[in-house]
Amino acid sequence: MSVRAWIQAARPLAQANLAAPLLLGQAFAFAITGRFDPLLLGLLALFGVLDQLFIVFANDVADAEHDRPEARTLFSGGSGVIGEGKIERATLARAAIGAYAALGLLSLVLAWLATPWALAAWALAGALLHAYSFPPLRRSYRGGGELLQGLGLGAVLPLLGFAVQAGTLEGYPWATLAATVLLGFAGNVSTALPDHTADRRANKRTWPVRLGVVRAAWACLGLTVSAIYLALATSGALDRRVGYVAFAVLPLVLALFANVRTKSGVVRFVFAQGAATQLVWLGWAACCVFDP
């Protein structure tokens, strides 16, 4: 086992999926309560890192028998380290348990410093991951994994960011969950596109497997545009928010020109959709901070 193998297993690019929702929740807290603590910002960033390690290690363990390293792309669902023989499955399982245990200790610290909701977020993170990847539910195979990812990224993380900075969930803009959960849902559909062939062999019921790559890509675009609309509709004011959030439509326009019938086209589509999603998260957060 090498450092490079562990970096591959950690999938650093995936951190953006967790960091942005945590930042948005904290931006909501600042806009609504005026409270912000840099120490809590740093601890929440660490929460995102540990949560990511728990998720990617555990998912690799759960999918080891169906992982196909030869089909790997930058945005594929697994790291491939088990299939490539770089890290043993049992070793990665222990690392996943260790990451979740460390996440629990950090949640205790956050509960002591800020809010007991941190412990609820830790418990939900474990429950959602287990339901997504492991029997008996194993929704990443049986269908419904999209909703679980939407809830994890679009509800648990923004709520945690808000609760830690504000000290409470009172005042949270609950209507915005319609947009944030939908963003997490669409992200799952998008990143499942490159794994369509391997997922079909594994009998996974992802949207690309059930609908086909082309129709799933169109559905993903529709979901993302709908999330942008809901973000604008639930943000309270539509002046600068239109400029911040609607700017995400630009990479989606590029996604329209990606030929998802080819592997390179699928990668371009996933990149463009991911860029649009990040612009929504970060643009919305910037709006809350600079134009509350």
C-alpha cells in the first residue's frame, strides 16, 4: 500500500460535493443570525473531509465485487483500488470504520461547542450510507439511491452547517430544501452516467440503467434546471440572486453539446453539470454573505 493508493481511494475531487453544502448552510446562518465563528468553519471543513473518507471507503468495500478498473473515469463511482489490488478490502473496511469513529468524536466536540444537532448529523450520515450501499436496503442497487444522496448532501449537510454556526435550527429557511435536495439528487444521476455499463452488469437500478444514458442525461439537465428555479424561488429576494444562481445555466448550456453516446462526451457532460451545481451552491452562499 502506498500513499498514492490511499489518495486514489480518498477521491479528493469528491470533497467539493460535501464542502459546498456545508458552506451554504453556514452562509444561511450568517445571513439570518449574523453569527459566524472561524473555528467552527474549520471544524465543519474537517467534518466534511472525514465524512467523505467514510463514504468513499465504505462504498468501495460495498461495491468491490462489481468494480471494473478498466471502465474507470474521473467521475466514476468508485476509486478502483480494491480491483487493482492496491488496497485490500478488509483494510479499506477498517479505514471506513475508523473514519466514521473519528467523525463521531468530532461530532461530540461540535455538540459541546455549538449544538447537539451535530450528533444527529453523524447518526444520519451513517444511516444513509448503510441504506445506500449495504444490505438489506442497498438502494444504490435496488433503486432510490438518488434520493438518499439528495437527502445527505442537500438536507443533512446544509442543516448541519446552519445549526453549528447558529447554535440552533430555529430560523432555517426550510423551503430551500426543495432546491438543495434536488441538486444532490441530480448529482447522483449525473455521476452514474459514466458507470452505466458496469452498473448494468451488476444489475443496479440507477437512472442511466433504467432510462438509458441519453434519457438519463436529459432528465439530469431537467432536474438541475428545476433546482436552479427552486433556489431562486425560495431565496426570498430576486435581485442579485438571479445573477449569482442563474449563472450556473452557462455550463449547462455546454452540457447540451456533449455527445453522451461516447465516453468522452459523458465525461464532458458530468463535468459541466458538476460545475453548474457548484456555481449554484457557492453563488447562493456568496449572495447570503455579501447581499443578505
